[in-house]
Amino acid sequence: MHTVLWVLQIVLALKFGSAAYTHGLRAAKGDMQRGAQRLSALGRPLLIVSALCMFAGAVCLVLPAATGILPWLTPWAAAILALMMGVGMGLHAACREKPRIAVGLVLVALAAFVAYGRWALAPL
């Protein structure tokens, strides 16, 4: 179970790290700009906060577990990322963007499984 959870943690860290990059640094591009405009004044700051949280979550999925320093952060990061992904899908739908609901649901499920796995099945 440890190996499965490690693989999922690394995959999720890479995915959320890339999402942090696209939301934070590339937010002025095409689709992201239209969605930010629909949220008016909150759009750009919300994207930056979201990117920072996703980056911190991606780091906390792997680094505390790998170093053994504050390993309790790993399941919390996974749970918070699952919650953020759920809220993000709602925001994308509210902005009338075309969110990839199936991909979002898979990411929510994987992050929730990592959280549960690191809390109950194979704690660090």
C-alpha cells in the first residue's frame, strides 16, 4: 500500500504543480483570462491564491513524507487539495468554462484516497 500511495502522491504533486503554474503564471492566457474577467475584481487574486495553495499542497504531498519532518502534513495536504479541486470545478462551471469534470472527479477521488490512505491504511 505504501508504494501505491507514493506513486499517487507523486502523480498528484506533478499535476497540482503544473496546475499551479497555469493558474498563477499563465493566467493571462486565453481561457483563464475570460474566466477571471467573469469573476470581476476577484478573478486575478483568486487565481494567484489558488496557485499558491496548489503549489504548497503539491510540495506537502511529497516533501514531508520523504523527509520524515512533519509527516502529518501529507494527508492534510491531500484532503485540502481534494476540497480545492471540488471548489475549483464549481467555480469553472459558474464561469461557464468547459471544465473537464471527469478529470476533476478523478483528481478529487485520488487526492481523497491518498488522504484516507495516509491517515488510516498506511500512515507515515
